[in-house]
Amino acid sequence: MTTPKPPTHRGSLERREQKLAYLMLIPTFLIVFSIVLGPLLANFWISVKPVELADLRPAKVMVNESLRPRPKEDGQEVTLRYRIRNSSQNDAIENASFTDVLPAGLTLGVMPSGCATEGQTVSCELGDLEPKQRFDIEIPVVASQAYLDAGVRPRDDKAATFGSSQNVLTSFEFTTENFTKIFNGPEFWTVLRVSMYYTIFGTLGALVLGLFAAQLLNTAFRGRNILRGLFLFPYVAPVIAVAFAWVLLLDAGPGGTFNALLMQMGATDSPINFLGQRAIPFSVFGLNLEFPMALTTVIAFEAWRYFPLSFLFILARMQSVGGEMYEAAEIDGATPFQQFWSISLPQLVGILSVLFLLRFIWTFNKFDDIFLLTGGAAGTRTLTVDVYEQAFAVSNLGAGAAVAVVVFAVLLVFALIFFKFSPQDDG
Amino acid sequence: MKLGSVTLFGICAGAIWGTVWMIVVGVLLMLVSGLTTQPPLGMAALTGAVMGVSAFLIFEKLQGRAQIVVLVGLSGLLLLVLTAAQPFGVPLTQVFYQLIAWIIFAGLLGTSLLMGLRGYTGEGVSRYRFELLVIRLLKGLGFVIFTIVVVLPFYVMVMTSLKNQQSLLANPLDFSINLSQGAASLFRSYIELFTEYHFGTFLTNSALVSVLTVIITLAFAVPGAYAVARLRFKGQAFLSRSILLIYMVPAIVLVIPLYAVFSQAGLRNSLTGLLVVYPATTIPVALYMLQGYFRGLPSELEEAGLMDGLSRVGVILKITLPLSLPALASVALYVFMIAWNEFLFAFMFLDDLEMFTLSRGVVSLNSSEVPRQHLMAGAVIATVPVLALFLWFERYLVSGLTAGSVKG
């Protein structure tokens, strides 16, 4: 007698279900692949290519047409001139050509070699164009009264141009210069360090503030919902709005409200440049130390803007903890702080560590906040801001992509750590 | 009245509250009235400390409403005496605003002492009871500080947008609003933004992009989430785990390749380009949030539908979707918020004024040629719609935020 076994092949119903599932997932997969995963791979490609911002405008055949002299009377013989130019300074164009439709009433004379005509359409083969090359093609034409009456110029109908040029993005020319340049750059290690400071302290700040806020709103009282909504404002409002509000608030020049307040209160004699000053020197016990002013302000902004999120999660977790444990602790005579340390915090460790890891990665990825607050000046340039600076301020796309590769590599390390130590799903 | 450790606590708490309320009320007085005041912090702390001790006496001798009346009244009088009738460092001749501020200060100090010390007599108590007292103080301070820190930037934003550059430079603390100038003059910045700076176009563009992003995202994510949550197929486990990974890819890494490709494809300076990028970044989030919700729905309902002859698509349309309206609402709101607030791609991609979204438009105001009240008015215009929507649907958005998202 044979023991019954579960079926090893998939039944038709199961296959149909699987097909339907794939069908439903294909659109998502396609768009995510083309906009997220594709560019991610393309970024590696660009990082090993000598590509500048200007290379994005591909070499094109420029054609400028005119009649000289301008015809004034019926039957006048004039010259139709095409000025041909290669728009690129560096790249040649192969098999260049153009076609152009002339206005009615122009009769074409003898065509130069390479050019042909069909009705009112002129088409010319130009061969290969060197970088920056320019030359003219001239064709004799006779203007008729019909042309003069119509008032249409040849250039009103632009010539269509063709030709293929080497695009540095698709060529097989590689270089490691981008990486050597960024690793040997004077700023790189500073940038990496600033990035880590910003990420660690920004994340911790947001978590601690969130924990505090959650403690405040964990008890029921009138107006709690209003306060909860209010506490979420920094996160919900657009980053441009709040960032510029902070910039104006902390302005060190005349018109800066916060500095005016501090001076009025007698807390400081001269305005503090919160966002523009790299470091404030001070000494403790004879040690000369520096306080990183701008970086601290940027971290404070980060904590301010993202505490609502950790606050929401922690509050949700705290409200799901039953009251029995606290009642038991009360009977045992535990004081409120003891209850917080021994009951609340251990209950929150799960959500706190998940929040820490996710926020850590997101803070590391953050670009907008620092870019809008300081533009990366005064010792606040993080890796993400450096990507922008290299690629678009210095116009070296390759170097920017190389920094982006570094960002991604660091992130991958975080992600591995995250998956290794990821606690059971607690959110 | 007996003296003890709680008496000492009362003195400290009183001094802290006196200082805090003097700073808060003094600054508010400055901002609202435009007066230049010199808040006497030391005297306020002394007032608070004295009242902190007296509070225990008041609790002992008086009952009910009399407690608060006496606390508030004495606080006010004491401050007036200690500051030689200049409660905010300004002679009493500046009557109106200072009078109001003085009453508010006394009220706040009295109330916080009542709420903070009530039920104690001043003598030493057990550690348990003492910690309760400390927690009251910390919570009270927490409420005040958090509220101020959250509100201050928004307050400055709104008030700056209603002022003009000259008066702001002359006195950056004066946020008083001159209501007699009429609405047209008061809202001049807003009117100019809409008439001269194309903010009408920006607003339309932002609304268009955000709403379309929501629609596209849901159209992609609903079937995807359903498949991941309900259907069995090879790679299901891998997929539901890797969705969140996509969510960790930083936008800045995508910007350079997308910029290069979109430039050459002619998609860069267009809203279409944004409508390709935004859904791609929001679909994984939406899918993750929705599949969590779909899993929580009882599958018996859907099986009943299948038994009764509905197709899978019919089940989704007639059973699953109507049941998940709250989840759809929260996902839609969350996606709308992301699209509306998005800055990086709008900033990198859009060059032409007619294409600008609000984020991009406000950045273009950040130049020395544009007065700062215009910049702040632009910030208010960008903030109000999304905040209004958030307050309107707060319940949904809060559940959406906690459901699947730690993104920012």
C-alpha cells in the first residue's frame, strides 16, 4: 500500500491564480524597475564615465537658411544659402543630412553635389561633420510674383536634420578618475564625518523628542486631539515652507527675529549666525574646543521636523500596552519613574529600535533639509548634498554619480545591519 | 503649614514657572504689540518662588474657587510690587497691552502653581508622591516648550507674510498687525504673488500633479497589493519583503541618471516627467500599506463572493475595495502629501515658469530681489492646502502614517 503524498505539481486553478497575480503586479514592477532600479544601475554606469553636464546636449546639425539678396521683383535670380554647423565642441556627427520644404513660388536652379530636389523639397547629404565644423551650401533660385505675394520666408519652415553622433553616455569609454578624484578630494572625509554626525544625532534627537511628546499625550485630557494635530504640523507642512521659515527666523542680519529676541533678553551681545557659522570656539578646563554651530542647527531642524513621526509610533505602541502591569507595579510600590524605566521603556524597545534603524537610513538619505537651510555651507555638507554639488554645481555628472555610489554603498551596509538585527515585526 | 522637602520643591517650581511665563508672556507682548520690553526675569522668578511657598498656606486655609483667585491675585500684586509697577520693564503708561499681559502672567503662574502643587502640604512625602510632583512639573514645562517650539516658525511665517520689509528690518520683533489698513493692503504680498508671480499657475500645477499622482499610484498599487496579500504565487514572500527595500533607495541617487535620461528624452522640463517619477516613488509605500490592510480583511467574505460566481476582479471591485475605503483614504492622503511637498525632483527638472509646482515656485522667490514677506506668503500658500486637508482628515492620515510609513 502506498502512502498518500501531497501533490507535487501545481494544479490548473493554482496556475491560473499565479498568472493573475503576475498580471496584477506587472505594471508596478515595470514602473518601479524603470524609475528606481534602472536608474540605480545607470548610476553605477555613469560613475565610471567621463561625463559632464554639457555632454547631455547631444551634438546636432544646425541649419540656418536664408535668401540673399532678398528678392524684390518677379523673376529675380537670388541665392538660397544654407549655413550648416555642428553644435558640439567635442563630438563629430556621422552621416549628417537635412531636408527642407521651400515656400511655393521659388524655382530651384542647379543643385550642388549631394543635394537633390523633389517638388519643393530639398534634401542634402552632408557626410561626416567634424566638431565645430561649419560651411555653407548655396543654391541659385528664381523668385516669382507668387512668392513675393505670399510673404512666406524659407526659414519659416525649419529644416529637418539627421545624423548620428557619439553619445558619451552610451559609448564604451570608461574612467576611474571620478572615484580617485572624490577619494583624494580634500573635503571627502570631512563630508563623510559630517554625514554620520548629522544622521546619528538627527535620528536620536527626533526619537528622544518623540518619546517626550508621546509621554505628554499618553494621558487623556481635554484638547489632547488638538495638541496631537498641532504636534504633527512640522512633519506635514512642505519642507520648503518650514525650512525658509527657520532661515528667516534664525537670520543673523538685521530683521532676524530670534537673534533680536536673544539680544533683547540679554542672552547674547551680538547676533549669532546660526546657519552661517562653522564653529564657535570655547574652552573647558584649558581645552580649546569648537562647537559646530551650523551643523547643530541643522540637526535641531531635523529633530524638530521628524519628531512627530516617532511620536505617533511611540504613542500608538504605548496605548496598546495594557494597564494591568502598571496596576501590579503600583501595588508593589514602584514609583512613577521606576515604572517608566522598568515597564514602559522595555515595552518600547522594539518600536524604538525599528524607528531608529528606519529613521537612521532616511536621515542619511536626506537632501532637501540641509540644501534649503545652508546649501551645504559652513561645515554642513553631507554626502547627499555633495552629490548635488559635484554633479550640478561643479557640472561633473560622473563625479556626482561616484559620490552617489558611495551613498548607496554606505546604505547597503546599514541595510545589512538592519536585516541582521531586525527585531520581530513590532510596528 | 509644615516645612519640608516639598516646600523646597515648591520654591524651585515656582521660580521656574515664574521665569518661563515671564519669557513667554514678555515675548508675546513684544511680538503682538510691537512694544520694546525688558522682561524682568529675576523678579518674575522671585515672584514665582514666593508664591510657590505661599501656595501651601493657601491650600491649607482656603477651599474651592478661592484658592485660584487668591493665587492669581497675589501673583499679580507681588510682581507689580517687585518690579516697581513696571511688570514688563515698561512704565505703566503703556497701559492697554501691558495690562493684558500682566493679567495673563498672573493667571498662568497662579494656575500652574495650583495644578502643580495641589494636594501637598509642604512637608516631606514618600518618594512615590514626590516623583508625581516632579512629573507634574516636567509635563507642564513639556507642554509649554513643545507648543512654542512647534508653533513659533509657523507664527513667524504667517506674520512676516503680512508685514513689509522696511518695518521688519526696523524692528524684527514687531509682528503687530495694523488692521486699519484694510484687507487689500494687509494681504498685498498674496495678491502680488497671484497677479505678478504666477502663483495661480503654480497652485494649479501642484494640485494637478498631486491628484494625478494619487490616482496613478492607487491604480497601480491596489491590484499589486491585492496580489501580494491574497494570491499565491512564486516569489510572494520575497516580494513582500523587498518592497520596503525599494523604499530605502535615496532620491538623490536616482536624480543624476533620471536627469540624464529625461534631458535626452525631452521629459525633463515637463509635468509628465514628474508624473512618471512621483508614482514610482510612492507605489511601493502605497502597496506596502494596502497589502497590510488587505491581509486584515476576513477572507471568508471574498470566498463567499467567489462561491457565488464572482470572478477575482469582481471580488476586488465589489467586496474588497468597498471594505477598504478607510485604508484607501489614508493612502491617498499620504501620497498626496508626499507629492505636494516633493522638492528635489521639482527643483531639478522644472525650468519654465509655466511648469513650476509650488515647491519650485517658492524656491524661485528665495532671492535678494524678492522681499521676504513674499517668500513667506509663498510658504503660507504652499502650506495651507496640505495642512487644511490634514486637519480635515486627521484621523485617516494618522492611521495611514502609522500603518506603513516611516518615510520622510
